Amino acid sequence: MNSYTVRTAQGVRGEIRVPGDKSISHRSIMFGSLARGITRVTGFLRGEDALCTLEAFRAMGIEIEDDGSSITIHGKGIHGLSEPTDVVDCGNSGTSMRLLTGLLAGQNFFSVLTGDKYLRARPMKRVVGPLSQMGAKIFGRAGGEKAPLAIQGSKLSGISYDSPVSSAQVKSAIMLAGLYADGETVVREPHLSRDHSERMLRYFGAELETFEGGVKVHGGVELTGRELMVPGDISSAAFFMVAALIVPGSELLIKGVGVNPTRTGIIDILKAMGGDLELTNPREESGEPVADILVRSSKLKAIEISGDVVPRAIDEFPVITVAAALAEGTTVISGAAELRVKETDRIAAMADNLRRAGVEVAETKDGMEITGVECLKACNADSFGDHRIAMSMMVAGLTAPGETLVSDVDCIATSFPGFRDLLMGVVKH
């Protein structure tokens, strides 16, 4: 079990690019494999999670080439997949497992999905339930709540589903099943979750309609291979945004970041806290909005975080809590119960780590209250096997006098291989 030591920084300065967006990388492999013809992907994130999706489609008979600069997918159409000869290992990736469950539900073969101990503990009934309503035959531990999941592909019918949670994984799983279902499939959610699936499916030629609060997918439509550029991941950029805001004397330019409106909650939250962030050079690539983000160190103030901004920043909350720990006043986070069922319980994990760093934190059922301090204390932090917890505590350590030790950091490779080197490249001591 490897650890990283982080020392106090005197500034975060320079110009960087973060790796490709994880959500879009997953979908590029999935939709490219289901499309007819060649799909060429540049900017693909070669993290463990996205590579699990890549290997899953190779196991289902799709030829995928990787020359180090681009991924070439030889798609066979929506009915071109073959039965895998072994159990499909999704590693730590909830996106792989939940989206594949929707996709595999409509195939004409049998498959089994599993993952590491963290993924096998995560809730799956949220996708198994609605897919079963469509006619899917899915079996798992705890009545279908936990992986491994065994899926006997079957004939599906479109449904109209009101999701109790705002989750792009749930929505996308149902949409993928909808590609194979008779008729139309409609998904509604309480707040709009990230819409990468809608944008990319439309880019590949699917028939779908978006409306306020949901999406409608028409089954049986073939997709066509495309050239696809994956923008930088705003969830990865978030660690550098917060680092540049909380370390005095910082100015950092993060180039080529995806700024999809369903993902920019982190920017809205940090600006509301008084953060100096500026979006420059806005453009569109492969149906996704992209910009450069200029960040300067700022004096932050506490705010209340709730409502529809929460699903738009759900993956960034670990590092948002670090910003809150150094903001003046008490930041109140609510409506974020989804954080309890991520790679770990992120509310409990960040509360534990911030207390070690000398911060007063009160947990609630669906959030936390964080009273900011002038300066964090150096501590021994625990990742709890969660990549975002590990990276967040490395950022926190940049402001603590002395050395902060973050344990169990191998998990960072799931989403951001090379994070430490990129961070240390812009940190000034």
C-alpha cells in the first residue's frame, strides 16, 4: 500500500492540461462499439476505469486499437456484440458496471459483471429495478442490489420511468437499454444530471429528444462511427482549481477543459465562495462545450450548497470540502446523500480526514457542516481506497505547515494516472 507525502506550497503557478474526461471516455468506447464503421477517439483517458470498459468490449468481439495517441474502434452496429467467454471485470468502475448492465439487458446472450470489493459493495438495484420493468432478466447478490450481476439478455419494451435520484449512470443505463427496446423509452429525474450520453448518442445518430426534466429514446436506430475528441475532465481540473485558490500567490491556466453545463457546478460553487475563476477561449468539440480556465488565489467565504447545483458537482464534493475547510465561516452542504454510496462514503471519509487536519465538521444524513480555519494541520490522511479522497487530501496538504502523509494512493490510477507529477510540476516550494 503506497503513500504520498505532501509539503507546504508557496504557490501553484503555470499552465497545464488535465487528462480526458472519464465519463466521455467510457461512452466513446461504448457508443463507438455499437456504431457501424470506424470511430476514432483522441484525448481518451487511459485510467483504469475507462480501460475496464475498453477491455469489456474487446471481450465482446469488438476490435479496438490503441496507438498511444488515439483509439480506433471497429464498430459492428447495435446488434454486433458477441457473448463474452468469461466474467467481465469492471474493476472499480461504477460507470462500466451500471451502463453495461443496461446495454447487456437487451442482447441475445448471457453475461456476468463483477468488480473489486468496493464496486461489489455499491448499490445496483437503482438500475436493476427499472431495467427489470423493461423485461430484463438480471440476478445479483442481495436480491439484485449487489454485484456480481448475471444478465440473461432478453426482449425489452420501452417504459416511462421517473427516477428517484438524479444520476447519469441510472439515466444512461436505461437509455442504452432503450436502444434495444420496442417503442420509446422515457427517463425523468428530479434534477438534470450530466448529459454526456444524450449529447454523444445524438452525435452518433441516435433518435432522442430532450425535454425539461428528462429524455426520450427511440429504439432500433443504428448508430454511425464518428471522429471524437474527448475534452479535459472538469472533475480532474477541480483539484487544481481548488489548489490554486487556497495556496497564496497562485495563478494557474488549465487548458481544454470540458465545461458542459451539467458539470460546471464546481465552478458556480467556487465562484459563489469568492473564488477568482475565469473561463476563456470557449469553443465546441464533438458536441461538447470546452474552455480554458484561469484560476488565481482567493480569500474564500462559507456558503450554503444545496438544490440543483449538487448533481452538477457530485464528483467534486471531496475537494469542495477542502475549499470549505479554509473558507471564512461555516459551509453547509445538504441534498448530497448520493455521496454516501460512491466508491466509499465520501461524507464520512472527508469528515474524518478534515478532523485530522484540525477542522470542525458535523455530519448530517445528506451532507455536512464545515467550519473553516485559518490554516490546516499536517496529518496522516486516509484515502479509504477512493481516488477522489486521496487527491483531495493531497491538495489539502499543500496549505498545512510540515508534511501531510496520504495513505493508500494506488486508487488514484483509476481516474488520474500521473496526478502527482502534474501537481508537483506546478507547485512552488
